[in-house]
Amino acid sequence: MKKSQQSLKAWTKQKWRTKSGKKSSETGERYLPEKAIKALTPAEYAATTRAKRKGTAAGKQFVAQPKRIAKKVAPHRKMENGGVAKASSGVRRLRMSKKV
């Protein structure tokens, strides 16, 4: 299996979605793995959604999460090969970043 196919398979296995289940482009919510969404408090999810909406309104496609929330979510995005899965706003594609 090609590396890109393996990455997509692992990404799909993590069940990435928004909390509402609707498209991010419709709600402005952030795509996260299901386990990460469950790990966040309602206030933390609201904070990351606010950041995403603010960045999107400014014309940015990729918006960083607040640092403390990013640290909490990171373990739920880890891939089997040591990389970290990332989703972009409503676009179902995967980018891999290797840990250094």
C-alpha cells in the first residue's frame, strides 16, 4: 500500500469530524479526531472554534489552535508511524508532519 494510502487509512480510522457532525465550511468548527473532541471541555472546544472562525474570517485556510488546547489534542492525532495527522478546514486531505 502506498504511503499516502496508509496515511488516509489511519486518518479515516481516527474518525475526524466536527462536534456538530456538520461540515466545517458551514459551521466554522474545527475538524478533530472524535477522541480529541471528547477530551476537550465545552469551553475548550468553544475556544478552538472561536480561533478557527476568527482566522477563517481573516481569509486564512489553516488556523493554529490555542497552545494549551493543541497540547491536549496532539496525543489524539498521533499516527502509527510517529507523524501527526492534520485536517484542513473542511477539506478531507491529510498532511503528515514527522516529529523531529
